[in-house]
Amino acid sequence: MIGLSGFYVEEAGIIHPTEAGLTVSPARAAGTVVVPSSKSHTIRALLIAACADGISHIANCLDSADARSCIAALEVLGCSVEETGRSATGVSLAVTPPPGGILSSRPEAEPLSLDVGNSGTTLYLLAALAAQREQPVTFDGDRSIRSRDAGPLLKALTEMGATLTGGPRAPFTLQGPLRPGTCISFPSPTSQFLSALLLTAPLIPASGPDPEPTVLEPQVLHERPYVDMTCWWLEAQHISLERQEYQRFIIPPGQHYQPVRTSLPGDYSSATFWFAAAAVTGGTITVEGLEPEDVQGDRKVLDIFSALGCTVQWHRSDASTPAVSVTGPITRGGTFDLNAMPDALPALAAAACYAPEPVSLTNVPQAREKETDRIDVMTRELTALGALIEEHPDGMTVKPRKATCSGQPPLEGGTLHSHGDHRVAMAGAVAALGAAAPVRIIDAEAAAVTYPAFFAELARLAPGSLLPGRTEPPAEGLA
């Protein structure tokens, strides 16, 4: 056991920050890392498995707070989720749905309450599925979840036949059943609204010999690659779906999900922080476990780092898994549309502080509706460290300081508050690596939402970045 400032290192290599935070010192980052599994893939796989007829075996699931929140909610709905194996990047799970699946219930059954923690993906996707149950199901979560507006999704579900109590923010209660044959036009400022309806629509029971399909027509749609990911899962499940680009989706009712048997890919959103660390410090970081052709929208961050002047190189052979290396430093600025990858904004904002030219991150208004208003939070927190940032309604422009042009660190150090946002916490650590003085990150334990081992890997890849200090007991695991 090794004590470091404000966190604890287990023998398994997991560092658990405390609420008091931790201090990250300037250090060069370099080496090879295997990132955890994709959260987006994990939660979709778990929900499909929970609705399937039979036992699913899913390898390399993400083991994080968000994934545990999803599992806990499924267990309340009658699923059995058993850990069957573990690796450095994830866990293998056997998912056994209750008889009839999680959508089956009786109107007279006792109401259920689900706590989704901090997981917005679980909230939206599972709410649409649970809206088919004839038993009332109440959804709630932490303070961040209670601040999110689910109004467009809830309105769509009521138009499909669900009964709603409460809303548009959690807590709210939904009760089915849903009916087929509806045509729903709705805004989807987060792609999760559309993904939620796409997952539930095929499972609506068919009525009559020639039932009408459900038609979904999103009027506003951000984060389109995540819709592609949902459609990828539906295709893998052999679900019949007619799609007209992103304007219209026609889904026949009366379909079924099959048990899931697959291994999930690594997470580009998590890898983005290591790409940014290499860009900030001028090192080379190689990330293993990513699929070059994955449908994850954050795959395009590699194009952004290349445009910023970093060297990006894929390594692939028949004898090894794919790996990609990013080598810094940043030598150029530019303007980048983040609409398809809002989760990349915190890491890119941190990296942009080290660019010799202005960097504009644009067309990402939905970043204001995540765990925090990430545009506002990253602007305020990085400015407090010495950055020059102009905030826009849909993004930000990070401008170089004169010190940057003269070879001095652009950030001064100080204190950064994560506001309980996992991506802000990790972005703060990346920003600290190139600063003139250490940065203390308050509420750094938020990183465990998607990347429990992040600070352990930071200590390994950037030796000297974490200052010695007291130890604290570890957080609980998945078991």
C-alpha cells in the first residue's frame, strides 16, 4: 500500500481520491496504457441483455460507478448480474433476466424505485424501456441527475401511451404499456433521447396481424455517432429498422432481443485524456485496446490532435491488438466542431491552453447539459489557473498567453474544482502536467464514474506528478 496526497493505492493498482482532493504536479507523461471499456457500449449491452430471453455473457464491461448504477437498477428490476471474470480493463458478466424479461410486470405489483446515481445514460435509456411495464417505476439519482431536463423524452413516451407522474426532471414515475403505431416528432438535444426510444420501440408488443410501426422523427439532434452506436447494436440483434439518415426511423413492433455474447471495446472518451496528456507535455503515449473503426464519436479526437500538430500513428499487426500513439507537443491552433463528441470538450480545453495559437471548440451547446455545464465550468476553472478563454453560447476559444509564446508555462497552478464531474477532474489533472506549479483538484474522486484507475495510471505514466501524503481507505468494488 502506497500513500499519496489525498488518495489510496490498493495492491490492484486502484487509486481512490478523497473529497479533500489531490495534488498534481508538473511532469512529463509517456508510456503505454490500456484504457477501460466503453461506458456507452457497456450500458447498451447490459440493457439489451436485461430484455433478452436467456443468459448473456459480456466480456470487458466497464467497472465504474456509472456501470454499477446501471447494474443496481437492473437488479431491482429482477435481473441477476454475476461477475465471472476480471481483467485490467473490465469485468466479464453473466446477465440473467427475470422470467419474461425486465419489461414484464403486473399492474397490481408494488411500485419500484430506481436510483441511477450519476448515470444519465442509464436514466434515459432505462426509463424508455421501463415505460413498457404496467408496474409504476420511479427514477431518481444524485444532484446532477436531478438537474437534467428529460422533458422531450418523457413527452415522447406519454405520446406513445405511458403514464407520467412528475418530471421533467428526476424524480419522476413512468407506467406503461406503450402502444405501437405512433409517429413522434421530438427534439433530441442529447442523442440519448433518440437512443432510448430506438431501444424500446422494437419491443412494443404487436397488436393485430399487420401492426403499424413506430415512427421517430427527431427535430434537433446532437451527438449523432451515439445514435449510430445504438443502431449498430440493433443491427447486431437483427432488429428490423428502416432509417432515413437521421431524420426518420421506422421500427416495427413485436421484435425481440437475443442474449448478448461479445467482448466490448475500449473507450475513446477515456483515451482522450491520455492523448491530451501527451500533447500537453510533449511525450508519447500509446493507447491499446481501441478499435480503429469503432462507431464511438470520440474516435475523431485523433484527427483534432493531428490538426493541432501532434503526431498520431496506428500500430497494428496480425499478432497484436490495435494500438495508437500520440506524440506532442501542440504546434498549431484551429477551430473544431465538437457536436459529435461533447465528452471530449474538457480534455481538449485543457490541452488547448498549451497551443501557440487560438483554439476554438464550437457547435457543442449540449455540453452545458452534462454532469455540469462543462463550457462554463471549464472556462472558470482553467481561467483560475491562468488560462485566457472566451466563452461562447456553444463553446469556447482558448487563447495563448504571452508566456506561452516565450516558452513559459501557460498555466500558473492553483486549485481546480471538479464540481463532481468526472471529466472535469481528469481534465484538470491533464492541465496540471504542464503548469508552472502544482494544481490541487478538489472532488477528484469523481473520476471513478467512468475511470476508477485514472490516477493510478497517471502516477505510472507521469512519474512525480502525484505528491506524497496521507492514506485513506479504498472505495467499494463491484462485488
